[in-house]
Amino acid sequence: MVQAKEILVVDDEVGIRELLSEILQDEGYRVALAENAGEARAYRARQQPSLVLLDIWMPDTDGVTLLREWGASGALTMPVVMMSGHGTIETAVEATRIGAFDFLEKPIGLTKLLSTIARALKVAAIKEPRHVVLSALGTSAKLREVERALEQLVAVKKPILILGETGTGHETAAEALRLPDVPFIVLANGARLANPVALLEEARDGVLVASEIGQYSKADQRLLSFLVPKLERHNVTLVATSSEALGNLAAEGKFDAALLSQLSAGAVMLPPLRTRREDIPPLIERYWREATAGGEAPILGTLQPAALAALGSAHWPGNLEHLANVIGNLALLRGEITGEHVKRLLGEAATPTQAVAPEITARFFEVPLREAREAFERIYFEQLLAREQSNMSRVAEKAGLERTHLYRKLKQLAIRFSRRNEESAG
């Protein structure tokens, strides 16, 4: 649960302190009170409030002097809103120059008070160093590197491009950049880009997420490219994601080269699950708890060692989504889960896709062309079937073949295949 923001009210008039305290607590804030600069100084030495409402005229030390003191000592690390019943423009300007966020004249209107506080807290949140947490994806060293990269990009206000294979967690990584109380706008397939100026104003001080930009139309890509130079003026962080190879799309004329150039400086790659296998056991336990609502036997007591080994060594072409789906299926079984149960669910993907060995490549030149072509085609289709989990529609699309032609080719090469995913893909 998020803890309420704490506001320190510094005023020598007890009636004002009590009134402000009552109003702010009704709005959900925690409130600390100080009747003079000495008490405020002592409080700040102990802890940092989220915001300070500071009266200018107090009997021991005036508010501007206390503000200057905090600034000189490095203690002015929270927004301070000055208050005065008989202040002057010169005083307000001086307080702002020293570091006050704003200046309110007494008697303070309720709407003005609350809007100023909300604005000050929002600006303070944006300025705070961002801590990006991707623990939902895992805790491996590779993911810690991604967290640090995202933090650095946010700090320098650069557009961010989150890349990675399907299922590696693009949406989760983008969500990790969300801040409380500021806009977080997700564009669905380029929707709302038709009015880019209004969109930037709506997203001001917040985050704009462009998911799977490789699927945007060329017109939407150009509109997004138009937005990029204007992001800083509106203090908007753009987070684009893609599971496709944008460089290849750009080379084929299917992706705007200018947009790719603008985003490439902030590119971050999410590592596939097979490269961080230390994350697999805790993810298995988490997905098991989610699938069983925490009410079933612990998965480590249900899975046989061979089943755990099969899960740990699988290629996982669909990454986290693939793992979650497999664990969800296993959770429906009763009794001990064997390695065969896992292998049946994994199908072709149970064995990691292997690169073509150099000796096999060399051997191609020692056989007639027809045999070499057939050997290559067998390796090609076996690996493609594994990568696409025997989804025949995707295999046909990647191979550039009609589905009926694909079936004939696989039979000709004596490659076993299944049509089980055909309907879901169609």
C-alpha cells in the first residue's frame, strides 16, 4: 500500500495550523505541525516531508531566512510553498529565487491551496531519481542491467525503445516507468496520433507508450516521428516497444527510417528467457501460484525432477508467456507431473533449436546439389517448426509458402508435423 504524502505546516498562528491540518488530512495527506522556524528546523533535521507550507512572518526567524538556510545546507530537497498575509512582490520573487515552489497569499482559497500542493508534488515526483523494478520478469543479472539502462535513459529524458522477442515482457517494462499522479497513455496501434499536439498536451509530464510500433502504418510512424522533437518541451517520456526487427523492416521499406534513427539511441533489449535460466525456477513457482490461486500443493512437491529438468532446459520460443501457459496447463493435471507431461506440452520446442553445425555445412559440398538442397531444407523446416511451436500458419508465412505446398514439402522430407494450432492461427 502506498503511504500518504506528509506535509509540514509551519505557522505561528495556531488557528491557521489547525485549519490547514484538518483540510489536508481530509484530502488524505499526513500532516506535521511546527509553530516556528526552530521547530521546523528540528523536524527537517530528523526527516524529510513531501512538502512544506511555510509562513514568511514568524517571531523567531522569518520563513525566507529559513528557506535560504535549508538551501545553503542542502536540506531544500522537497518543494516549499510560502504563505503570507502581508507579503510583497519583492518577497515572493526573492523566495522563488532561493528555491520556493510557489507563493500563496492569506487568506488562502481552498481550491488554490490544493491545486498548488498537487502541482508541487507532481513536479517533485518527476524530478526524483527513477528506480525501475522489473522483478515481475525475474531477478537475474541480465535484468538488473536492463533496469539500470532504463533508469539512465529516463534521467536524461531520452525516448526509449524496448526491444526483444515476443513474450519477453515489453508491456511490463513500459509499466515499470509509470509514475503516480501523472499521465500514462498507451497508444493502441497508433490510435490518437491524428492530433499529435493535443496528445502531447494530454501526456504532459507523463509517459506516452507506443506498443509494437513495427505494426503501425507508415502514416502513423511519420506522425510519431513528428512528435519526438517536441517531447522535451512537454516533459513527456516516449516509450516505444517492438518484438520485430525494425532494422530489417526499415531495409524493406516497411518502417520509417527517420523514426528508427530517432529511437535507436535509447534502445534497450529485453533478454530472452533461455539466456537467463536462473529466473526459470522462481517464475515456475509464481505462475503455479497464479494458476492455482495459491490453493493447491506447492509445485516443487508436485513436479518430478525430470519435469523440472525439462522445464529448465526448454528453448521457450514464446518466453514468459509461453512458460506461463505451460505451467497453467500443468496445473490442471492431478497427481505427480512427469517429464513426459512437460514434453508433450512443449512439443517441438522441448529441444532447444540448434544452430547448423559447421561440419554439416561443409558436408553439403561433398554431395550432389539435390541431396544438399534436401538436407538444408530438412534442417530449415525442423528449426522453423520448433521456433513457431508447430503453428502451421506462421511456419507457412515465414517460409513464404502456401499451406498446402508446405504440407507436401514436409511429407516429402519425412518431417513429422501437427495441425493442432491451425485453427487458432487462422
